[in-house]
Amino acid sequence: MRRLLIAALAVAAAAGAGTAMAGGLLNGKGAAEGVSVQPAKLVAVCHCKRGPRGPRGFQGPQGEQGPKGDTGAQGPAGTSSPAIFAVVDGNGTLAHGTAVSVSHAVVGEYTLTFGQNLDNCAAVAAPGGHKTGTGPSAIAVGFANASTNGNTVTVITRVVSPPGVMEPSDRSFHLIVMCPVG
């Protein structure tokens, strides 16, 4: 505790001496000799009063192109599956697609055969006409449904007749089949 008190007194004495030097008391001309001592004043340059900003200068020439960076690492291989689809006219004719064949023996029912097993795949059919389609075009109240069995997909097409009866109808449709990769 005594050391702390001595250190505090030493700091206070040094601070007093610094103030006295700043005030001019230790330069040999004290207040007793008739010299008035004024504390020092700081003078700061003010940049507060500026005129309006001038117009923007012209853009300089474009700099040189920097060096080409390193080539990044190749990303992982993407997954893709061969397209499996069909566009079928209302009479059962394959307009285009990857189906091997189409059979149409019953009104509103089509069996499409493909060159691979489709049991683990999702098949979606939607009514839709084709520019070379024959038979009545698909209508908004119609629908198409698909199911897979081995390498075949069965699509049924129906229209809704009043009072809400689903009647088989030969309609053009589009079929897409999505299979897992791997």
C-alpha cells in the first residue's frame, strides 16, 4: 500500500511539473518578475468554408487487363437420364418419342412399349393435341393417366360428361417417364 501511495505522489508531481513548464513557470521568468503567464492556445485550421463542388472530370483511359486466373477444379459429374417420352395421336399413332410401339385396342386406352424396364420410374401423361394429330383434340375437361409395368406404360384418356361421368375417349396425349439415375 505504501508503494502505491509513493507512486501516486510521483505521478502527481510529474503532472504538476509538466503543467508548470507548459505555463512558462520553469523558464526562469516567473510571475514574480512581472511577466504575466498565459496558458497556450491551440490553433486549428478550419476547412469548414468551402465553395461549391466543381464539375466531375473526364474518365481516364481503361487500364490494362490483369493476368488470367487459375482454372478452377472440375465440378462433380451431373446426373442425367435418357429422355423417355412419347407424343401419341388419338388414333394410337406414335407421332414422335422414344417408345418402340403403341397398341390401341380399346377406346381411351393405349399401351406403349419401351426398350427398358420402367418399374422404378414415374410416368405422367397429359392430354394434348399434336400438330399432325388425328381424332378429336384434347379438351380441358379431359385427363390422361399412366401406369408402368415392366417395359410398358398404359395410358387411359377420359372426358367428363354431365353429370360428372368419366367416359373413355380417344384423345391425343403427351407422356414423359422419369427414371432414377444409377
